[in-house]
Amino acid sequence: MRSLLGLLWALGGAVVGFIAGALIAVAIAKVTDMSNREGAQGYFMIALGLIGAIVGIIAGLTLYGRSAPSGQGVAFTGSGALGVAGLVAVVALSLWAFMNLREAPLEYGGAMADLEMELRFKSAELPKGDVSRWMDVEVHTAKTRPVGTIQWSDKRSEDDLTIVPVVQGPLHRSGGRVIVVTVDGRQVEVFNPSMKRTPNPKADWSEWYRPARVDPPYGVVPPKPLQSMFELRYKIRVYGQ
């Protein structure tokens, strides 16, 4: 309870101190005929206001300590300071959570990155002729569904398997990514690979993953249970590397 009361005294002092600092800044700007180029006066007012707020917090805690019963001033001041420290910690943690948990394009050293994938399947499954519409790839997060670019021109063969590169960029920060491969309108293969919110860009290719489930397209009832066709692996490539 004392910490809460001390925090209220400190916040009151911060408000009074900020207003006093801002008013002093306005007075100085008028007396000195300060230039307002690129908002200089506004920045000056905010700077002095913040300094005034800090002084006000100290003054508020001091006055709270002096309002305590005899011999308890130091304890009251300490409780108030603890309340202020708790508020600062909560605000800092909230800002950290917002910056690190929100979905946004990931950056590594100021550069964004692509999610590079490879899909492999039996070459016998590949249809003859134009394959550009044979399958689609999407990377689902809680808020986004970006489409992967299938690089058919770079496909290669290994024994009886065909491997096709897929690139999705930019990679978004997300708590969970689901990779959805739709095959020729006949089945949907859903991959849930183990991938951190911020994957390591220096890691090599992941292991090969099988789909977590295989579903028919919406409204389609397959004549027999669907079997997976694909395996998937991935790695991260930072732009410019």
C-alpha cells in the first residue's frame, strides 16, 4: 500500500514537473526568439519537460517521505521508490513484448530475410506439360498468408525424386508458421515445421519434414484416404548474403 501511495506522489510530481519544465521552455523560447526550424521549439519543450518530470518524481518522493510519521520517512521514501521502479519495469516489459512479439518483417543487422524452402516428391507425380499451376504454397501466420514463389526453372532430380525450390519473402516474425501446399486442387498438405519466432539465419537446411496432415479441398469428399506426396525442408537467407 505504501508503495502505491508513494507511486501516486511520484506521478503527481512528474506531472507538475513536466508542466513546469514545458512552461519554462516556452518562456525561454520567447525571450531568446528561438528558431522553430524542424520543430526545434517543440523538441526543446519536451526535453525540459522530461527533465522537469524527473525532478518532480524526486520531489514527490521526498515530500511523501516527509509526510510519514516520525522516524519512518526513509522507509516511506524507499517504498515509493520501489513503486516507481515497479512501474518502470512494467512499462519496459510491455515495450519489449510489443517489439518482440508482434508480427512484422524480421531484420537481421538491418536487413530483411527470405524463407527458402525445398519440396521433394516422386518424379512420377509430376504431370506432363505446364506445371506452373500444379501446386501453390502459402506460409500462414496468425495475421498473414504470404504466397511462396515456386522456382520451377531450378528444379532438380535425385534418383526417382524431384526437388523444387520455393522462396517466400520477407520472412515475418511469428509464434507459429504453417506451410500449406495445395496440389492440383485435389489435396492440401499442411506442414508445421519446428521454427523459432526468430530463426537462426546461419543454420543450414533443416531436416526433411512430413506434413502434419493431408486434407481434401473444401467441399470435396475423397474416394479413399489421401496420402502425402511431399517432404519439406527450409533455411533462412538474409538479403544481400
